Amino acid sequence: MSRSPLLLEKWDFIVLLGESGGGKGTLVQNIKRYWLPDLWSASMGDIFRKKAAEDPEIKELTEKGILINNEKACEIFREFALANTPGLIDGFPRNRGQAIDLIRFAKENNWRILVVDIQCRIETIIARLLARKRADDNLNIVYQRHTAHKELHPAVMEEIKTRPDLFDIINLDGNHHSEVVFTSFLLSVLRLVDMLYFYDMTDIKTTFAVHNDETTINPAINRWVCGFLSSIQKKIAK
């Protein structure tokens, strides 16, 4: 299976971690809008909801906010990742067992994976989820998911941190405006870029410009940095 070109000649895949309502979906939208429009991406939640339309058992679990079993979750991740590389998935792994399977998968396929972990206060999450008015976003389910995340997520990160040979990790504060969060993400990506690309920047063409309808500088920064990253990616693809 061909694995080239990798993202910035470094990553085969991106996994996006964090609670529902923490800003994962918006971050994916910004990655595709500013930087990687053709990136294959999926949300585990969306995949499960799609399958729930066909499978009554999965539908019942989804409506109650109950996590899908590890075997099924790992199977879905592996299927998507192998068919869509380089790509991104939102919401995997969710517990220690899934994290161990991800480590095994990365090692088996000789992959390096970028892990993006978004942390967000419960107050912010509740406000966002209630605003989107989705059936599975009532307060009981929101708190149930929040409690599960607090219990399970630390073990996920502990496992991932033991394998710096397989993963790079970016931590983000999801409480801020989405453009600010995306700026933090891009600057973290820049810190991980191979320094060789910084020694010869004479052919890098990227524009810094603030649009008239913008009230902060972050969109301009995001466009500028993404222009630089896109130029590197074009070099790699040649």
C-alpha cells in the first residue's frame, strides 16, 4: 500500500480527541478550509449514527449515549484509516483498550500519527451542545459523556505518551474562539515541522492580509501559516 505523500512528510494520519462539544468538528472544518481541503476525514460519532439507521442495537446505544464496544470501534477505525491515508478521524481512541489497539495498529503498519487533544470546560460544552439542538444532547447524556470522558481519557493519553516513536501530541484549549484554537493548532504543527524546510524559504509564497470584515488578526495568521504549510506539501508531492 502506498503511503506517500505523508502530511508534511511526517504523519500518516491524525486522530482528534476530546469531548463532544469541545470544538473537534470546527477544528476539522478549519483544517479543510484553510490547509488540507482534500483530506479524508470522518467522525466516529457520525459513523455510528449512520450505522444506527441500519442497526437497531447500535441505534439504542447511540440514543442512550452509551459507548460502542471496543471491538466494533477498533474495527471501524482500522477500516477507515487503511482506506483513507493520509486522513483524520474524530473521536478515537476513547478508552485504554482502544488506545492499545491504536498503538498496535500504528506499529503493524509503520505509521506515525499526530494526536490532537482538545480540553474544554463543561460549562462551555453544555452551552455549545444545547445550542445545536441535537436529539442526543440532552443534559443527562451530556453529563454522562462528560463523566465517562473524565474517567477514561487520562488512561488513553498515558498509553499514547509511552510511544513517542509512534505519536506526536498537540494539546489545545478548546474554550477559546475557533479561530484562536486553530492558530494554536497551526503554531504547534509548525514546531513539529522538519527544520530542513526552514533553511530554504526563498520559493515559499504566502500572503498575509486582514480582510475588511475581520475583527481579529487570527484568520490572517491562519491563512498565512497554511500557505506556508501548503507550499511544503506541494514540494513533497512533486
